[in-house]
Amino acid sequence: MTVCPARPVGSTTMVEVLVTLLDPSIPLPAYAHPGDAGADLCTTVDVTLQPGERAVVPTGIAIAIPVGYVALVHPRSGLAARAGLSIVNAPGTVDAGYRGEIKVCLVNLDPREPIVLARGDRIAQLVLQQVEQASFRAVDALPESARGAGGYGSTGGFAVTSTT
Ligand SMILES: O=c1ccn([C@H]2C[C@H](O)[C@@H](COP(=O)(O)OP(=O)(O)OP(=O)(O)O)O2)c(=O)[nH]1
Ligand SMILES: [Mg+2]
């Protein structure tokens, strides 16, 4: 097993990610503040989402992520809280080998109001993370653990009451 040296608390590692601007008037992904986790992505198109509607929206950028990293496409919390905008497959997974345009599968979760987005609006945020790959090995039995097969609320939780 390879153990990575710990990064000092309070520091960030800058990983260079090459970007092609497929739409030159759309800015590079940008962090709003130093130390932010997410770099904002913009839509290159105007789009209106009716309640419950979804659309795959282009961002105008393609990137080359170093092997050993992934870029995750997360919703923005402000738009989520104010308008009900989310991402169907949140977080979207951009693989290191992917060289196509990053697209965001937006959805309007508001039950009543449409969401109107204009070209250039910041619609999502990209989070770069290190990832491990597993070498999957089939065995007859798994090692025992305290949790065992308990899941899906096995430790307790909310009582669900039916109105019907
Ligand atoms: O929000 C997203 C999610 C994915 N992708 C791109 C990059 C990613 O590498 C590729 C494939 O994504 P994923 O593996 O999640 O989708 P899939 O349905 O398994 O497609 P594939 O068969 O191409 O792997 O699509 C995006 O542009 N935005
Ligand atoms: Mg896939």
C-alpha cells in the first residue's frame, strides 16, 4: 500500500488542469474565494426549465484531469435554495480521461415556478478530488464487521407515517 504524505493543515495543493475554451467568451472555471472547494461553471445557452423539467446544458469547457483525480459537478446551494435548481446526477462524475465538453444535467425541483437561466450564468461548481481505484477480488466470504449486513435505517431514524 502506498501512503501519501499528509498535507499540512491550512494549506492547499494546486493541481494544474488544462482547459480548452470551446466558447471563448465563457470564462475559465473560477473559485469565488481563496480556499473554496468548488470552481463555478457557466451555461453557454439560455435555458428555461419548467417545474420538474430537466435539460443537459453545455458549459463551453473541456478539461484534462490528471490521472488519479476526478472532477465532480455539484449544484450551487444559492440557486438550489432560492429557485429549486439542482443536478439530476449530483454530483456528476468527470473522468480523468474525458476530453469532451463538460455538460450539466440541470433539473427544476420547484413545484410551481419556472427557472430562467441566461448564457453566462453560473449554474454549477466543479470540485477536484483525488481518487483511488479498487482492484476488485471475488471471495467466498467477507471479513466480519460490527455492522455486518445492517443498513437502510438499521440504526434507527425517522418514523414514516402514511396518510393513506
Ligand atoms: O455531470 C457530468 C457527468 C459526466 N460528464 C461526462 C464526463 C464523464 O467522464 C462522462 C461519462 O460520465 P458517467 O460515467 O457518469 O456517465 P455514463 O452514463 O456511465 O457514460 P459512459 O458510458 O460514457 O461512461 O460524461 C459530464 O460532462 N458532466
Ligand atoms: Mg461511466
